[in-house]
Amino acid sequence: MIPPLARRFVAGESAAEVLERARQLQARDVGTICNRLGEHYDERGPADEDAAAYCRLVDDIADADLRARVSVKPSQLGLDVGEDVFRENLARVVERADDRGVFVWLDMEDHPTVEATLNAYEHHARETGGNVGVCVQANLRRTRTDLERLAELPGKVRLVKGAYDPPAEVAYRDKQRVDAEFRDCLRYMFANFEGGVAVGSHDPEMLSLADSLHEEFGTPYEVQMLMGVREDALFDLADDCEVWQYAPYGDRWLSYFYRRVMERRQNALFALRAILSG
Ligand code: FAD
């Protein structure tokens, strides 16, 4: 069972719990991006199981007519086992989702996986006419050029700063430089992505920039935040723009919870206070 402490960041262990989370968020005008926790499988079995679980989740979302999407990780669908395994599993999920009218996001993982992820995205963006989205990381040097390729495709792109720690040959490692790249990429996207822009950030400065760029270019946009992070701000934003919460679920929650707690001092203090008080 997930301890109450971790429940702030993780919807639950079962699909039923993430669906319940989606119902609660929908009542507050917030959509849910459901991510089944799991990554870097080195055998085919768990990758096939997660693909099957996503297909069931897609059916549940469609049957319940929920404002929810799914977000998959390439290595969860078998990319470390082989690109063919990943492509096969992704096709199963995307085809089912397309049949049932559910949108599929592809998360972006560490830098050696970028090319395979973008290639798979391009294929499905064309096949489905845009019922898929992909995440790109502003800290990677290649991203600004990748955006030019992605601007030509149907589908959606979520810009994030980047959660991995890539080497300097491929990435900007200075925070100010990453922020500058984020601003630059965001401007490019608002100017060139007619179908809309997804901003995956909790940073008030970037969210206000997105709002100004929306005023300047008229391009539609959505804000996406992680479950448990700046939720009050997300609910406030729901009055003015399209907002989504990324809600992870599943029994592999421990390492995800650990990452959330360690990435910010406030989260660590919150965890410590909860342990001491109860
Ligand atoms: P930061 O640069 O971390 O912080 C800037 C400011 O934002 C802070 O000063 C503070 O004001 C505010 N802030 C940030 N975090 C918090 C917090 N926990 N509590 C309160 N205020 C806070 N990364 C990937 O590499 N691949 C992915 O596929 C991916 N998908 C993502 C999907 C979503 C929906 C989101 C929101 C993030 C995703 N990320 C992904 C993570 C992303 O790359 C960043 O690591 C993460 O969002 C932190 O960057 P930031 O822009 O939120 O702000």
C-alpha cells in the first residue's frame, strides 16, 4: 500500500485509483495525464505487460468518457530490449487509443533515446493525424533544431526543461542557460506550432511568458504540471487556460516518490514533517 506521504505525488497503485483521480480533477476543469510507473526494462515480459495495461486503461478512459490521456515512457515499452519491441508495443497502445479517441503522450527519457522516440512519434503523428504528442527537453542542444522537424507534423509537443543529467557535449548544464533555451524554444513553438503548444513546467516565469506569447501569436496552449506540485496554482490557472495534471500510478512508485522528494528542499521538508507528526 502507498503510504499517505507518497499519495501526494502518486494517484495510487491501481488503474481504478488513477481513474478516480481523473474524475476528481475533471470536476475542477483539470484534465489528467495518466502514467503507469515503470521504466528501463531489460526483458520483454514487463514491457509487453505495461503495453497491455495501457490498452486496458485506454478502454477504461473511453468507457467512462473521462477527460484523460495516457503518457508512456519508451523504455517502459521495451526500448532497452530493442527498438523493434518498443515500436511494436507503442503501435499496440497508439492504435487502441486512436480507435477509442484517447490521446497518447510519449515522455522523453535520457538523451540516447531521443532519436528513436522522435522517429516513432513522427510515424504515429502522421498515421493518426495528430492523436499523439511528444515531450522535448530544453536542456538538450539538439532540441531547437528538432523543433523545426516537429513543427511540420500533426500532433502536440510538450516542452520541459529536462529531468535527466546529460553530458556537456549534448546538453546545456547551466540552469540560466537552460532557462534561456526554454524561453527561446517556447517562442519558436508559439510562432510555428499552429495546432498548439504544451508547457510542462511549474515555473511562474515560464508560465507568464507562455501567456504573453499566446497574446502575441494567438496560438492555443495548455499547461501541464506534475501531481503534488503547485496544485493551487494549477487550479487557479484552470479558470483561464487549458490545464492538465500528470498523475503517475502503479506499484513501482517508490523511486518516483524518492525523485520528487529529493528534487526540492520544500518537498523534503514536507516529507520530514509528515514523518515526525505521524
Ligand atoms: P524548475 O526550473 O525546477 O523551477 C523553477 C521554478 O518553478 C521554481 O523556482 C519554483 O518557483 C517553481 N517550482 C518548480 N518545482 C516546484 C515544486 N516542486 N514546488 C513548488 N514550486 C516549484 N522531464 C523529462 O526529461 N522528460 C519528460 O517526459 C518530462 N515530462 C514532464 C511532464 C510534466 C507534466 C512536467 C510538469 C514535467 C515533466 N518533466 C519531464 C520534468 C521537467 O523536465 C523538469 O525537470 C521539472 O518540470 C522541473 O522544472 P520546472 O520547469 O518545473 O521548474
